[in-house]
Amino acid sequence: MSTSTATPSQTPRDIDVRGFVYALDPICQKQQWRMDKLMIDLARSQQALTDTEADMARVLQTHDQQAGETGRALLQRLDPGAHRQALGYLANLRGQWKKLSLRRQTQLATRDRLRRECAAQQLHLEGLARHKLDALTQYADEVRQRHSAEQDRDWLARLALARGSAPEIMR
């Protein structure tokens, strides 16, 4: 008897597999739920990163506009109080941008960690799927072997009946 190695898209089509029970189905389901949670966490992490980058771009644009206006205002009038306020505002914008930059670094690290976890979980799920397919193929081979043995016994019984020696085979 030769066992065939099936690819994940191949399932035994000549055998009724309704009797097949995969003992690791609860584990597969739990692992799929874990993968789903990781994917949701990754999507949320990516969205937070996108939001932070948009905030950084907004702060940088505001900073650049304010710096230009401060430069132009300095040339038009010399008001030390207003100039000091404008410089304080620019320093505040730079501080916001630095905080956002630190948050972005943390979010990048989180996103990268979640990507690695998703990839590892995907490999785990693929391994379980291959194992399930192997178990299903083994089950189908066993069913085929049982059917073949039944057909052999049936054929031998018919042959014995045809020859008139049925009582000898039954002993």
C-alpha cells in the first residue's frame, strides 16, 4: 500500500469523510482565534501609527508656517514680546513633534513585533492544516484498506460458493 502525500488543496474525494474526527480541531480553532486577535491588534497598531504620522506632518506643517510668519513679522516690525512668544510657540511645536516622534518609534516597534507574531502564528496554523490533511489522508487510506479487505472477503466467499465449498471457508 502506498500513501499519497496530498497538498492542502487536495482532499480525498473517493471516501466519505463524514466519520473523520480530527482531535486537534479545538486547538486549531483556538489558534485561529489567536490569529484573528493578532490581526486586529496589528490593524489597530497600524492605524495608530498612521494617525501619529499624520499628527507629525500636521505639527511640522504648522511649525514651518509659523516659522515663516515669525521671520516675516520680524522684518516688518521689531516687537521683542511678540517675537519671544512666537519663538516659544515654535519651541512648543518642536517639543510636540519630538513627543510624537518617540510615540512613532514605540508604535513602529509594536507593529513590527505584531507582524512577527502574525507570521509565526500563520506558520503554526499552516502546520496544523498540513497535519489535519495528513490525518485525513491517513483516515482515507484506512477506509480504502477496510473496503478492499471487505471486497476481498466478499470475493472469496462468492468464489467458495461458486465452487460449492462454502462450509470449508466458514470454519
